[in-house]
Amino acid sequence: MPWYKKLHWQIIAGLILGLIYGVVAACAGWGGFTAAWISPFGKIFMNLLKLIAVPLVLTSLVTGVASLSDLKKLSRMGGKTIALYLSTTVVAVIIGLVVVNVLQPGKRLPAELRTRLEQSYQADVESRTAAAKEVKKRGPLDPLVDMVPGNFFNSAASNQNMLQMVFISLLIGIALIRVNPERAKPVLDVFNGLMDTVIQLVNLIMLMAPVGVFALLAGTITDLAKDDPSQIVELLRGLGMYCFAVVLGLGIHALGIYPALLQLFTKMKFKRFIQGIWPAQLMAFSTSSSGATLPVTMHQCEKELGVSEEVSSFVLPLGATINMDGTALYQAVAAVFIAQVVNIDLTLGAQVTIVLTAVLASIGTAAVPGAGIIMLVIILEAVNVPSAGIALILGVDRILDMLRTVCNITGDSTVATIIASSEGQLKMPKDH
């Protein structure tokens, strides 16, 4: 196949053209035209990806769990997966706290810019704070209650209920293991047929990926610039050290921790790993959604990294729901940054609270763009930092959201590769 027909090159082309067009549109004042005629194609692409998210999680988890054939294998694989996900998230939060405490980005923000940012994003702050208050009223076991749905169709009706779909899928898969194999076979055949159909839908939707990525990037830039590119430059200049702290933390985690884990637990070289998941990382960057990227992540892990379908069908949907290393790291940096800006010294105990709260919040964070901000409000409240401080970072949140989503899906793919290797289900692909 010629290089220009390969998906990742087409996505890169869409990415570059979207960035170029976005800058030109912002300079030329084409924000209205872009919103009316370009951005809708990005929304259509996102809707298509969301459309298949629930069917993909349901069919892949049911077939993945049922194919494990016994509950001991399921508990073994599940235990290793959850332990790895939680461990990498804790490490990510600690990295974020170390970086933000060393760099002290909050001490460098000019007072004048701080005031203007607070005024500009006051409406957004109020709406997100209200949403966080509703979450905060909940009891300690409410997330567990929410995970168990009362109605299957209500759960399937919204991507916000993905954790419920994971629970339902695991339950159906376990039940099929316990059913007589002859009686279970017709049901499994149906799910396998649905899985194959969903995969073909993914292939069809991905034909639109270059156009969708172009439209998403163009729309993001013009939304941020508001027909005045100097706004982006001013934001990045004023919040540059904060952005640098987040990017540095994400870089240390993605380029330091993940390669170390791969070297320790698998025989796969990190360079080969990155070559395999590159298209999924590009998709994560443009969509800012682990859930929307899931179909591409599964495809790349199976076809390019050699992860078995049995492992990818179980580990990756679970990761897209509960494993948010990048989001947790960003929340730790953001919480301390805001505390520094308002001159609140966080004690060691408060920073331990951030670690625990960020890890728990990352598990419950929806795999959709911007959900991390609401969970950030809860973390700020937990350490008695004014939640109104999120106004300081909302302007650059969309850019950082794209980067932390890349870290999230890289973590999912790393764990899937490690689990496959530990289960003897990693077929090392030949370099090409």
C-alpha cells in the first residue's frame, strides 16, 4: 500500500491542514464561516465515534470475558489489569505534584492577567462549580450504586453511563461462562457476529477521519482565538509555565514510565510500540476523548502490536473507562498551580489528599472532552482551595485536554500489551 493511503499519514495531513487553516481563519476573521461550514464535519465525526462506543464496549467485553472460559482466568487477568491501572495513575499524580512543586508556575502569573482570566471565565466557573457540588453531595458508596443500573436501555442510551455498560457486559460475560457450552454457543455467535459488524462500522467511520480531524482542529483554534490570534499568544505567554509543567509531567510519564514498564514486563521495544499506536494517539489528540478513540486503539493494539483479541476486548474498554493517567496528572498540577496563585501553601497531608482524590476521581471521570475540569473542582474543594480558581486555566484547558488524552490511551495500550505478554497472548509483530 502506498504511504499516502495509510490511515496515520492521512490523519497527520488532516491535523497539519487543520492547524494551518485554523491560524489563517483566526487571522482573517473567518470564525463565523468556520463555525457554520467547517466545524459541523468535526461534530459529525465525533458523533459517529460516540455512536459505536456502547456497541463496541458491550460486544467486545462480552466476547472477551466469555472467551476466557473460566472465572479463575478472568479474576487473574482482571486483578492484574486493575492493579496496573491504579499503580500507573498513582505514579502519574506523584509525578505531577513533583513537577509543579519544583517549577512553582503559580508564582509566575502576573496579577493583572489573573484578574482578567477570572472575569472572562466567570460564567464557566459557576456552571462547572454547580455540577461539582452535585457530585460532592453524594455519599461514599454512591459511585458503586451508580455502577449498577436499574435499566439496561437507560444505560445504553448515553455514553456518560459507560461504567454501567462495562458492569453489564462483565456480568453477561460471566453468566455465559457458567451456562452449558452448547446452550451458550448460539448467544456467543450472536455477540461475535455483532462484534464483527461493529468492526466493519469502525472501518467505514475511519474513512472520514482525516476530514473529521481537520474540522476538529480548525474549530478548536478559531474557538480559542475568537477572530483574534493574539488571545492565544497572550494566554500561552501568561500561562506558559503552567502549560510547560503539565506537558513536562505528561512527557515524563509517557516517555519514562511506560517504556520502563514495557521493558520490564515485555520484549517489545518502545519504538515499535509507538509505531503501532501512532494513529490512535493522533485520534486521541484530535478528539480529546478516550472513549471516542477506543475503536482505533483496539484496532492498533490487535493488528500492529499483536495483542490478542481476548486481551484487548477486556483490558482496553476497561481502561477507557477507569484509567486516566494523563487526566489525574493534570488535575494534580492544576490544583497546586491554583493554590500557588492564590498564595495557599498546601501541606504534605493536603498533597496526599490530592493523590488519593485524583486517583479516585480519574476512575469516575467520563471518557469525554472536558470532564476532568468538573472532577478538578472536587479536588480543589477537598484541599480547601477556592474552586473559582479554575477560571485561571480554562483558556488553555482544551489544548492540554488533547495532550492528556494521548497519555491516557498510551497508558491503556501499555497495560494491554503487558497483560497480553503475561498471559502468553502477545504475538510480537515483525517490524515493517
